[in-house]
Amino acid sequence: MTQIAAPGRYARPEQWPDVDLVDTDVHITPRSLDALLPHLPARWRDYIRESGVTGLESDLYPPGSPLSAIPGSRPAGGPPGSDPDLLRTQLLDAWGTRFAITHCIYGVDGIHNPDWAVAMARAVNDWQLAEWLSGEPRLRGSIVVAAQDPQRAADEIDRVGHLPEFVQVLMPVRARMPLGNRAFWPIYEAAARHGLAIGVYAGGAGGNPITPVGAPSYYLEEYVLLAQAFQAQLVSLVSEGVLVRFPELRIVLIEAGFTWLPPLMWRFDKNWKGLRREIPWVDRLPSEIVRESVRLTAQPLDEPDDPRQLLEVVEALGSDRMLMFSTDYPHRQFDDPVRSAPIGLSTDAMTRFLGGTALETYRLNGE
Amino acid sequence: MTQIAAPGRYARPEQWPDVDLVDTDVHITPRSLDALLPHLPARWRDYIRESGVTGLESDLYPPGSPLSAIPGSRPAGGPPGSDPDLLRTQLLDAWGTRFAITHCIYGVDGIHNPDWAVAMARAVNDWQLAEWLSGEPRLRGSIVVAAQDPQRAADEIDRVGHLPEFVQVLMPVRARMPLGNRAFWPIYEAAARHGLAIGVYAGGAGGNPITPVGAPSYYLEEYVLLAQAFQAQLVSLVSEGVLVRFPELRIVLIEAGFTWLPPLMWRFDKNWKGLRREIPWVDRLPSEIVRESVRLTAQPLDEPDDPRQLLEVVEALGSDRMLMFSTDYPHRQFDDPVRSAPIGLSTDAMTRFLGGTALETYRLNGE
């Protein structure tokens, strides 16, 4: 890796247009499992104590890896992304962020006991409200649900989805089954009812290997091929008719990359023409549905060396209302903040990229 | 689907340069299982008769589907692609084909009993020699092996791999495990020993669902996502070091599409830079290795509507020595033969596409 820029340089580039900046991918996390205990019923506090569970953090961001945290983002006594004051100074103030969309990914989807998962999701949401969202109007949160029990996931969305603090419902890309599956529809119905987006994040404990031919040998392969899970979920959400049945619903693919999307749309459109009778509810080109309903956070950019080729991909998307600025704070995805946006966008497209599209997607325009 | 052109139009377009045409994807198949019996030992003839096996044809090409066969390709008493005379008149003569690379995909990889699989692979190879390859010098065949027993697969390659009639060894893309796995290396070693390519074909009975999140509901999804299996295999073959250990080996992805390849190379290169210490034997950019070692048959084209966008993808491949002309005979992949090549290639690139690259890949230059 190249040297990271000095911390003072982790800030909005001066040459960007002066528009409301919306950061669509910011991670927050509890200092430890203890922070969630006050939000759990006694039954589950006892269960956690008696069974010796120490935490449900994912192992995706090993503390020693330079990608896991930008310098200075680790507070005393907690992991990066666990201190609201630090996030305020290092991210919101430094970048002049108007809104930051936060995600707390805390292993709820990996819990097999559905009642425990439901209780944990509720605790994470109440903790987010108490510790982060109520005190900082620039932060907008994502509702964690236990998709293991879709009806109770919908109940949880109904419980907190009307609050302005929440703008999104999180689902893991590595889910137990394709996300278009009808079992999940109560979740989408509830999200649509409250005008919430569905954020599909780069994680999950579904248990299937990352390839259609079994587990690969190296983490590099896992990382490269994670884009396949997003592609499969997108094809599922379109094919099963979720995006036709809920036309107002916005699907946000978080940390999916996007250069794979034009070829996927070409292939999907072409084969839909031959096989559309299988899915008659998809009554127009899949690419049209994707352009209307799908948004993508931009980091990490799965980019070519040549910025012109990246611009060709952006043009091949066929829409300048799909990509959204993100930092992935506190994870480190770029050394030079200028590289957090495709280089060469028109001022209009850049304005939408930096904030306009996110304001619409998360219905933040009235505020 | 649009109307298919009249059969007389299924021929080489007049405007193409006058070069040796190599068709890299032609399917041949036995009229029935009976055709293979003379090439099997008595033990397995008895086994087939006693167990009531009637055939091992895949169900990928249902007889009633318009894609399964171009008009007139079905002989009396057999499936399309089972009659050498018909193939001669309808394909080789009509197109003026210099060489056609044939594939017989006959379910050998789906057999669980490894001894039966080994015997069937040998029978298919002997049947190909006797019925197709020995009598028609324009045809060059692919060796079928039982990868279920890699050492005996290598033995089979040693048995017939020196014959000029064979230019390739077939492996299924939906294998039981990633193709880079060291268990398969005896196969690659034998192929390299005989100067044979490895052809990875769009099929296989590995048993894993086509997505990393379980089986999708619709065949359309299977079809769109089959490209993911090719991507996973390519990442595996590079990451495990197969293409470094056997630098002369050429991997031909058959019916994989190719528009997904530039974004995959970008993502692979970028992440290799961060994670290369995991696979120190990959000592240069994965994209360099891919460009050197990988070839792709062009049909079916997973193309955008706009031919200029397809040309951008061809340019983003970074090499005009990767794509190879193919008809997929007798399957129907294009209505207008002009559409069997990307439109707008330079004369040089077109010459390589139509034959030059295949002549090199299959070492047919001396003939």
C-alpha cells in the first residue's frame, strides 16, 4: 500500500462544488457487548452472561490491518467507530458533512436462535437511538432487523421506522437465501410503508461458500468475489418482482463496487428477452428497473488505473442518479480524498453524486 | 425472439476478411448411448444394461427450445450435432471453416462412481476419434476426462493427447470445487506436457447452487449468473498459481461471455495489490496473467444494444488476442452471422478474432 496522507488531509477536497455532502457509508459500533445490555430484556442478559458470549463483532476488520481504520479513529477503550465525539471531529466537521448514513453491523444476522436475534436487533436499534442518533442530527441511522423471523423484523420496522432518526433497513448480502425470496417480503412491505430504503451491506453469515463451485483457498478470492453475492442479490430482487411490487422502494448496495453493473445489466436484459415468460411480472427491461430502484455507495471503488475507463463505466450505467458518495469511515478505502469520487464527472453529476441522490434516496430533502 | 434467418444465410458474412476461419465452439454428440457401447469394456456395458441407464445427455438443450438447434440441424434418428455429414454441409462447407474445435459434453462429470466415469471418458474419446475426428481433418477434438480421479484423467490425456486430432482437454465450469485446487494439477501437468489447451465449458454437475446465497427461483437467474462460475474459476486458476506454474497452458473459457472480464480484472488487480502476500507465487498483476493465458469463445455475446459500448469493452480487455470466433453450432446464438463478431474491430483484430488467435492457442499453425 502507498503511504496514507496525513490525518489533516482526510477532509473534503477544496475543488469539489459547494453542495450538501451526504456520506452514505459510515460505521458505528458499540464499545463492547456491555453497551447493549441495558437495552436487552433480563432473559437475554442472563442468557449472554450464562453462555459466556463476549461479543458478536465480525472478524472482517482485524485490528492490526491498515484498512481497518484510518489513523486516529481508534478511541481509548473501544474499537474504531465507537466514539461519537471522535466521529464528529474526524468525519462530520472535517468533511463538512450535512448527513451521514450510519450502519451498525453487529452480527445479529449470524445468530441462529431467532428469538435472541430479534431481541438483539431491538437492542442495537435502541442503543443507536440513545447513544448516537438522538444527539446528532447530522447522523441518520439504519434499522437492524432479524431477518431470521421476517414478521418480527417487520414489527421492529413498524416500531422505530417512523422516527426521523432512521432512514434505512439493513440486510446482509451474504444472506441465508436470495433476498428476492417471498419469505422476506414482509420486511420490504414494512420498509416501503415507512419510506425507508433497504441497505444491502457487504457482510452476512448465510453459510454458503462465496463461489458457485465451493470455497476458495484464499481470502483474496473471497474479497474479489464478494461482488458476486451482490450481483446474485440484485438479480434475485429484480426477478422475484420485489422492485415491481414495491416501486417506491430503494435498494442501496453498500460497498459492492459498481463496475460490474453495466455488463450484468447487458446480460440480464438480453436473457430476459428470451426467458421473460418465466417472470411475467417483470414487464420491462431489468436494466430499467435497476436504474430506477438501485443505488450504490461508491467506496471501495473497484476501479481501473485509467480514470477515463472508469468514466466509461459510469456512462454505461445509463444514469447519473445511482452512485452515492461514501467514505466508509472509519475503514480506510482511499489515501487521497479526491479519489473518493470518479474523476471527470460533470458538475451536475458531481452534485448528485456528493449529495443530491442520497437526499432523494433517503428522503432528506424536507430537512 | 426475432425470426431466424433462412438456413441459407447461416454462413460466413461476405464482408469479412478472407482468412482461415477457426470455429472454436462446435458441439458433437452421440446419436444415443448405444453409439458408445462398442468403446466400453464388457464390465461397463453390462453395468449400463443391468442398471437401465438410457443416456447421460444433459437437459441444457430441451429439444423444443428454439435455442437448442438452428433449423435443419436435427438428423433423422438423432439429436442435433450427431451427424458428421450434416455438420459438414451445414457448418464447415457453408462457412468455409478451416478448423472447427469440437466439444462432446456427455455427462461424464456427473457420474459419481469414479471407475465408471473413467471408462466413459475413454469411450467418448475413442468414439470421437472413430466417428468424427479421424475422417475429417477440419475437425479438432477435445479430450473428455474424469476429473473425479485426477491421476487417471492425466493417464487418459497421456493415452490420446499426442494425437493431432485432439487439441484440448475439457473441464466443467460447475466443477465440484474451484479448478485451481491442487487436486487437479495432474490434469494441467498432462495437458501442458502435450501442448493441449484446457477448455472450461458452460456446464457441469458440481452440485453447488449457482449463487453464493443459495439457489435462485428461476432459470433466468441461473442463466444470467452462470458467468459467476466462470469468474470464480478464473480467480481460482490465477490465485492458486496454475497459470504461473504452467505458463504455456492456455485456458479457454467456452460460452462464458466476456463483458464481465474488464471489471473483474480491475477488482482483482486492486485487491491483489493489498493481499498479494497471501499468494506470493502470483508475482505480477493478475490481469497480466489473464491476458497471457486466457482465451474466450465469443458466443453467446453478452452484449449491450450499442455496438460502440461493446467495442469499449473489447478495448478494456487490453488485448486483441483473447477473443475467438465461435458459432456454438448446432445451438442457435445469433440470427445474423454478422453479429457473431463484435462490430467495428480493426482488420488486424478481426483477423486474429476469426482465426489467428485460435491457430496459436490450439497450435494449428504448422498444419
